[in-house]
Amino acid sequence: MERGGSSASRALFPKGPSFTLEDFSNKDFIVRDFVDSLAEEAVPASRRSGPGNQAFDPKPLIRTFENAQSQLGALSEELQAKESELLSQVRRAEIQHDQTLETLGRKLDQSMAQFEALDLTLNSETSTKGSSRLDGGGNIAVQIGEKLEELDRKRRKAQDANFLIQCWMEVTETGQLTSLEEIQRQGGAENKIRCAVIARQLMRISQRLDPISWGQKTNGFRGNGVTNGVTGVNRRHNTREALEKFSELLEQDLLKQFNNSYRRQNFDDMMECARVLLDFNGGASVIAAFVNQHQFFIDRDQLITDEVTTDGETWDQLADPDSDPPGVEPSLQSLVDEVKIVMQEESFIIKRAFPYYETVLIKFIQRVFQQSIQQRLEMVLDKATTISSLAFLRCLHASRAYIGALVEDLKTHGLTEHPEPCSAQIAQALDQQLEELFIPYLVGNSYIDRERKSLEEMYNSLLFKFTLYHSRRKKAPTGFMAAIAQQGTQLLASAKDAYMERLESSDLTPTQKRIMLRVARVQDTSSNKNEIELSEQDGMLSVAYAKRMIGWLAESVRRTLEMGSNTETPKDVNVLLNLLLTSMGQVYVETALDAALDQATSQEHSKTEPDLSYLPNVRPAVTINNLMSRFITTVLIRLAESNTTVRRSMEAQTKMAIEATERKTNAVMKSTMDVALNWVPKLLSQQKKLDFRPKDNDLEGIIDTLQTLPCQAICSFLSSKVAAQVRLAIDGHNLEMFCSELALAVHRLLFEHFKKFQVNATGGLMVTKDIAKYVSTIKEWPLTKEVEQIVEVLTEVGYLFIIQPEALKERSRNLAGAGNDGAAGAAGGGGGGGGKKLSKADFKQFVLKREDASSVGVQAVLAGL
């Protein structure tokens, strides 16, 4: 009953639901569901299922929630207790961990200290045992490692030797290389390298142990009497053939793999193949395959037969010395431009595909220059040779400059070293290929001889009419001067004949012949040279011609400087200097001066009025001489400064040539002076005695007459002939000195002339008019101040014939004394009338020629002197 009563009691007053921490630890726990379940458990089942009009009773819910709250409080306390316990456990674990770390640190320090002590102990022991052992325990370890490595090498060497013997036995007994082929089939760079090494070793073994396979006779002994150990052994297989077959297959396999990788741009695989082939046969086969099968050479081989297609106008411009060179030939330019691009692109591939990339690049460079560029260059130069010698030189120079620029661009780009400049080895290879391209055209003196002959042809063409004109000119028999001019005459003839012979030469190209005729200004090539029409202008010097000659020479010097070596430059410019001095100095300038001198000397004693038309040739001669001297000094001699001997020789030659021209110029002017001073006295000799003693009934005619006929003739000759022509010949200081000297000479002639004639009062007017005309004519020339003062003395002479005796007395007071500047102050020296004032002697001589000289007044003046 008690049991049942307790059960009924529990039913009547049920306790709230019970729960634990696990109920809240579930991840599916939801607070709302938990509260709902508490509420459902709090309401009795009878009430939940009863009628709906029952009143709400909150007491069960209150009791249930209070019970749940009390249980939650108990659980909360339990949780706090557990948390506190866990925190205390964590603190204890951290303390224990720190203690463990400290203990381990101490143990580590102890271990390191023990190791250092051990190391010191070992070092001290080894140092006490003698100097033959290595220092320190570390060195002992190194020794042990080296011995182990040596043992490993010996082991691998023994294995290799064993494998080598195995392969040799296979090839001798079966004629096969099964083991080696098995390694080859495994693939991989190391296996292929090993195959290559073993094949090479087997080849050497075969040469020694199987000489019969190599076609050698043997009696069992080598050359020094030592047996090779295989005497009498009859090999059943030819080891040489087997090994060569395997090597060939291996090489072909590697080359095929290399080419396939090249097409796929697999540079790593290319590098492996190249490395194997380098070890196999030095890499010659793979280099040849790479270079020979390059698409650039395949394409260019198809185009190499193309002809040089430059238009005719460009070739004519090349052959014309007065036209600027058009530059490099287009097909060669296109090739060089393509080479530049290909070299830069392929150098990138070569460096990634070959371990020995510099060797490959050098071979590639050699092939490009020796095959593609050289063949096209030869075609261009062969074509230029059929045009003219100048076209060949210009083509050669332009090609050299353009290919040289290619080499410098490649050096700067760096090729395999890009973006850095290329290595010294590659730079040397590029320079060598450039040099070898042009060596055939520059060897010895061949190039400078071509330049000299080309210039000679152009010079002879330009001066042909000039030389022909002067060769036809009749030479005056001047004896000594003819002997001096003999060398110039010979040069003149040789230049003219050289031009004609060259025109008639069979190897002269049509273009060059046309250019030579155009330069020479000759139209009819079939006519005889004696039938060529010439004008006076053809025999005159032309500064424009000289400038053309210097321009041609300057172009030649530029080519020579860029084409030749620095050591040969002085000798080369010396050759060009000799040509310039001969052609321009002797054949041109000196020939014109010789002609002028011949004309001048032939008229020194002429009985007719002299012709001074030769004088205008003097000025261009002086100008050309200065141009030539300046060009030689500023260009040619400076280029020869590196060779003192040659430079001094050139300076001496130039000085002699310039001085020779100047001497001839001075000789022409001196002879002109003699011609003028020879003709003036002849005109003065035509003066009549009655010209200055007219009769009184002629007074009206005298007043109308300006001057006497001799005076008019002399002034006309001096003004319109001498002075006008001399102004065309010289200028500046030279003109002033010549005119001053001529004025002094004429002054002396006139001074003595007027001492010869009696003058009456009326004739004095004529004397005054003549003297005034002479003075005005002379003063039109550029004179020095001193000479002008001397010429003015003539005016005083005129006054002496017209003034009265009283005025004469006044004039006599201003005469120059014996010790004054009059008698001894002659500017020109010699003779009377050379002073700035009249001397007493001259005064007396002029006064005595007066008609009234015996009068008392005049005699008184003379007595007063």
C-alpha cells in the first residue's frame, strides 16, 4: 500500500521535467521548442483533452517553470565549477610547459658546450700528432668524404669498364650493340651522352684491338715491337662497320630530334641534343645542320641568280663625276637589311639552343658573309665594272660603308649578349668577315692605283681641249726659256695622247666613253684630233674647272680614307698629291703661264703695238694656285701627319710646285713690264722737234689741240691696254706694286724725254698739256703715296716752260739740294727725276731748254743756283 500510495502521490503532484547538460549540448537544441515542451508537460492530460470551456489554471505552469528554473540554476553552478577547474588545469599546464622549455634549453646549451669541448679536444690532439695530418676534426671529415667520393668514382669506373667490356664482347662476337642500343632506347640526355661516350671509346678500342677492320696489316707486333695482345685472334665481325653504323644512327637520331625540336621551338630539347652531339663529335654536324638548312640561305640561294636590276639612270649617275653618288645598290641594300634582322633574331635562338652558342654564331656569321653577301657584292661590282672605273669605285665605297654600318649595328645590338654589346670574340669575327670581303680589292696598291687611273682619265678628259689648243700653239724660239718649258711640253703631249689612246682602247665601256667625251666637250668621236675645232676660250684657264678637279680629288680622298688602313693613308694621299701637282699644277696652270710668257717675251722687242691679251690668264692661275695650295695644306698634308717622312716629302714637293708657279707668274708680269717699257720709248721717239716750238701762226691750232700725238698714243696704250689688262691679271697689293713700278719707269722716261726738246713760249703750253695728260693717266692707277708724290714732280716740269723768270726764281728756292731727298730719294732708283722734288741739275737742264734761256732774267736765275 505504501508503495502504491507513493505512486499515487507522484501522479497527483508530479515533479517538473528533469534535464542534464547533454540536453543543451545537442546542436539541434532550440529554446522555443524547449519552452513549449515544458508547457505541455505542465498541463495534465485530462485537462488537455477535456472540454474547451474549462477555466485557465496557471499553477501547473508556474510550478513547472519554477522547477525548471531551479534545475537551470543548479546546472549553471555546475558549469561554473567545471570552468574554474579547467582554468586551474590550464594554468598548471602552462607552468609545466614553461618548466619543460627551460629544462630543454639548459640541456641544449650543455650539449653545445660538450660539442665545442669535444671539437677543441680533437683539434688539440691532431695538432700534437704532427703536421702531416689535416687540421681539425672537420678536415678529417672532409678526408673521409673525399675517400668516399674516390671510392664511388672507382666503383662507377669499374662499372663503366665492365659495361664497356661487355659491349666490346657483344660487338666482336655478335656484331651487335644490344646493351648500348637498350640504353639509347631509354631516352634522356644523360643516356644519350653515355651512348656517345661509350661509342667513341669502343671506336678507339677497335682501332687498337681490331686493326684488320681498319685496313691495317699486322704481324702481331706494333711499330715499337710490343704485342697488342690479340695476335692470331680471328674476329668474326667487322667491329669498325658495326660501330660506325651505330654512331651514324645515333647521330642521325639526335639530328632528327634536334630539327624536330627546332620546328617546335623546343629550346630545352635542342640544348640537350646539341650538348650530346658536342660530346659525340664536337658539335660539327649539328652546327652544319642548323646553318645549312636555315630558311634564309634556302630562300637566298633561289634569289642569288637574279641580275642586278638598278635602272640605267642610276648607273649613269654613278659614272658621272659631277653627280653625287646615289648610294648603295638597292638589291645589296635589301640583302644587308635582311641580314641585320635575321642575325638579331637567330642569335636569340642560338643562345637558347646551343651550350656553345658563340661557336655556332661565328659559323652562322661566316656563312652569311661568305655566301650571301659576298656573292651579291661580286655581282654588283661586276656590273659596275661594265659601266666605268668611277662607277666601280663608288659602288665599292658605298657597299663598304653600308656593310660596315651593318657590322657596327650588330656589335651594338650585342646579338647573343643583347642588350649588352657583343663579346670580343664575336666582334672580332664580324670585323674579320668585313675585312675578308674587301681584301681582294684593297690588297697592295691595287685600290689607290684604281683611284689614280680614274682621276687621270677625268683630268685628261677635262683638259683635253686645253692641252690640244696649247699643243697647236706656235712656240716662240726663246732659247733658255724653251729649255725650261720642255718638261711642261712633254707633260702636255703625254696628257693629250693618253686621252686619245684611252678613247681608242678596246676595254673602254660605252658609258665611260660617253662620259669622257662629255667632260672633254667633244662631239664627233670619229674625226681626227687635228680636225677638232678649238676657240681661244679653250686655251684659257678656268677656276670652275679647277674646282671640279679639286672636288673630284676630294671625293677620291674621302673614299681612300674610308677604304684604306690608317698606316697606308699617308702613302695614298702622297700618290694623289703627285697627281694633283702634275695635272693641275704643271699640265694646267704652268702650261697657261708658259704660253703667256712665250707671248710676252716674243713682244719685248716688237715693232708693232704689243698684244697683252695673254694677261687675263694670270689671275685664274694665281687663284687656282691658291686653291690648290690651300687644299693640299688643309687636307692632304694633314692626313699624312702620322708619317713624318712622307709628310715632309709632300711639303717639299708642294713648296717646289707652288714656288715654280709663282716664279712663272712673276716672269710673266716682269716680261709684261718690259714689253710696256719697250713700247713707250718707241712712241716717244715719234715726238717731233717742232711739236714744242710751234710758229706763232699755229697758235689757234695749238689751243684746239689737246695733246701731241705721241702723248695721246702713249696714254691710250698705258690706259686701255696695259692698265686694263693688268687689272684683269692681278689685284690688291700686287697690282699696286706693279703699277707703282711701271709709273716710276714711265716717269723716268718722260723726265729724260722732255730734256731733249727746245721749248718756246707757245710750245710750253703743249708741254704742260702733255704732262698733265701723262700725270692724270698714271694717277688713275693704284699707286703708293710715295710714287704719287714723285709723279707730281712732272707737273712742276711743265710749269718751268711757261712761267716768267721772276716766277722761276721763286721756284728755284724750293729745289732739292745735293744732300736732300731729291737727288738721292729716287723711289725707283737710277736716273734723273726719281725724287719727290726737282734737283738743281734737273732744274737747270729743263730751264736751258727754254727758248729764252739766254735772256738776262733766266741767266740770273741760273746764276743764283
